[in-house]
Amino acid sequence: MKELDPVTFTVELGRFYEATRGSGAVSVTMKRMTAHRLTRAKKISKMVPKSADKVLETKVDEDVQYPTLVRATYKDKKISTMVSPDDFEKFQNAYSTVIRAYMDALKKKTRTKKAKKTK
């Protein structure tokens, strides 16, 4: 899984959606990190931002804002990013722009009419 910064992530996500114009699907998940997940991610990855150290040092009782983990998959390609709470609004605007740009690739679901039962 590629670990990217938020700006590069949105660019790569746009490439994923561009590739799905013919066929395929892109899956995007967003998960709020917790102190437990941050400590675990810090042990296994360099993806955790340096601001996470401050979050880990604070007490649980305080009003703490945790970063958000965003992952996207297309076929066998996977990308992810960690978005800090301060940058989340900016990221969400960029993400919505990418979604709107590739919204035309969606196909309308064809529905078949069911035959009515006769008595």
C-alpha cells in the first residue's frame, strides 16, 4: 500500500477514477484514528504525522481531535493517507471536487418491471 500525502492522494484517486471509465470500481474508506490505533500505526509505519506525538502525550479526558485515515483501492492497487484534523476540511473539499469531476462515469441502474400476480 502506498502511503501518500493528502494532495498526492487526491491526484492518484483521480487517476483511479479515470481508469474506471471503461470498467472497474474504486473503493474509498475513511476511518477516524484513536489513540490505540495511532500507537499501533506508529510502531509499524512512518505514515503517522509528527503532530500525532502531541495527541499521544495528551490525556484521554481532554477534547482531542484525532487524524483520519483514508484508503482507496482499485483492482490490486492500494493507496492511503493520514489527514490531520486541521487539514480535513481542505482535504474534503479536494476530495469532493474529484468525486464531482468523475461523477459522469457512473451508470444509471437499469430496473426491470416485475409482472403483477393474477388471482
